[in-house]
Amino acid sequence: MHYLVIGGAGYIGSHMVKLLIGEGHGVTIVDDLSSGHADALLGGELIVHDFSDRAFLDRLFSSVKFDGVFHFASQILVGESVTNPAKYYRANTFATLTLLEAMRDHKIDYFVFSSTAAVYGEPEYTPIDENHRKVPVNPYGASKYMVEMMLADFHRAHGLKYVALRYFNAAGADPQSRLGERHEPETHLIPLALKAVLGKKPPLKLFGRDYDTPDGTCIRDYIHVDDLSSAHLLAMQYLYAGGESTAFNLGNGAGYSVQQVIDVVGKVTGRPVPVEYAPRREGDPARLVADASKAKKVLGWQPVLTGLETIVQHAWNWEAASQ
Ligand code: UDP
């Protein structure tokens, strides 16, 4: 197979490229390198370009008949999406519409989309299954949910075959430390805790200790980036086997509190994490845990790097090596 990976030079996309190459597939990557890194690619052909340029897509799709598209490119900062919503609707929603139109016109029918647990908004219950109400509480979640709605409509109207994968908290790194998380700015808990240990960043701000959870800190579902990648390939294979177009949650189904993460980082690194207590961060639900049983049952997905210690260990190996 020859796949197109949009946003393949980013954190999750680069792990996906690694997997596809390892499985012997042809891979073309389109990434404008606005947040990705060319040296994160372990293979494939990189085209540095904005994927929302329709004339570019027409040229590309006329020259290569891709068997499917994996789409990872997006803006991901929830707070920024509140203050600058247009950036999110343009980059995440409108750009993806252009891509879908080009795919429709060039008869590329297989699509796996990076969606997010943010489509659900404030959880009404946990663990969250796919039928939970979708009431995004910020433009980031809304911009992704709008794409999911477009996908369902393109499916009905044009026969697009798609899977939308709703990630919970992507974390970890390549077990061989060739790839890892390199966001700028970094906002995620595990890399910030590791950078605080190394003195590369100030002490970790722990946002809120007064939540209705056993230790008062927020609970999240951390899923290894390699396990996320394997779900994408299974999703594409599922579509090729005639599977229904649909959405799946991707998480471990296990919740860990921010304090537990900090404790594990301390254990893995052998050093205490410098922490400062800070007020709650706006828009953080107390508890976000996936019910991922649908992906396990329907896709046959089985996450293997499930322990928080393993996830933190891989992230630490990467972080310490990239000093
Ligand atoms: N968090 C924190 N300090 C930070 C970054 C994150 O206390 O510097 C907390 C955050 O409030 C949330 C959890 O860690 O409860 C995970 O946050 P992250 O930004 O990694 O992912 P999110 O759950 O927002 O997608």
C-alpha cells in the first residue's frame, strides 16, 4: 500500500510513519514543518507544503494514487483556541474540508482522522464511551467535531470510508528513543515534568489540588503513542475489510491523577520533580477516562505499552537523550 500521512513530521504522525515503514508500506508525508521536524522522519518521502493548498493537492493526487490518507496535522492548544478561534476553525476544520474535497474529486476513499476526547466536552459519566453526548466546550474540540460531522456527510454523499480516532492523553515515545514529543510551546504534563527534573524548564505548575478525586488532582487516561499508531493501521485495514465508517475512543481505560504521574516521574528519573502548586487551569474536567472497548472489540486493538511507568520511562529516555 502507498499511504499519505499529513502532519507526519509531528509527534504522533512521526510514530505512525515509523510503523507504516516497518510494515513495508510506501509512505509520502506532507507537512509544512510549522510544528513538525524533518529529522523526526525515519523514512518515507517528505513534501514540505501546506496541505490545504488545493492546487498542490490536485498535482499530488494526479501524480500518485494513494491507497489511503492518515491526517494528523492540526492546531492543538485548547487555551489558544479560546482566544483565537479563527486559527482553529481555519487550520483544523476548513483546511480539512479542502482536503476532503480534493480526495473526493480524485477518488481517494480511505481516511483515518486524528480526533480527540475534547469532542465530548464536560464528561457526564466516566469511563466515556463513543455514545457520550458531544458538546465541545472549546473551539479546539468544536473544530475537530465539525470535521467528524463532515466525514459522516461525505460518507453518505460520496462513499468516503473513514474512521475518526478520539485520542485521550497521548504520551510516551519510541521505545528506542529515536522519536519523542517536541512541542513548542510544550504544555503537556509528562514532558513538562521531565523538563523540570532536568532543569530545562521551571518547576512544574500543578494545576489544582481541590478536584473531586481521591488526591484532589485531575485524572487522565495516558495512552502510549505507539499504541495510538497501531490503532490507526488497524483502522485503515478495518475499512479495507469493509468495516463501517465510525469513530473510536483510544485510551487505556485506566485513570492516573496528576499527583500519581508526578510520583511516577520521580520514581523513573530517580529525582524529585520540582513542583509549584497553582490554581486550576480553566476548562480542565476533573476526570477523563476512555471506555475503549469498541476499538478493542471491533478493530482487535490491544494496547501493549499500557503501564504508566513504561510510558514515562520511554518519554524520559527520549527527553534525557535530547538534551
Ligand atoms: N497539568 C498540570 N501542569 C502542567 C500541565 C498539565 O498540572 O503544566 C495537568 C492538567 O491540568 C491536566 C493534566 O495535567 O489535569 C494533563 O494535562 P495535559 O495538558 O498534559 O493534557 P490534557 O488533559 O489537557 O489534554
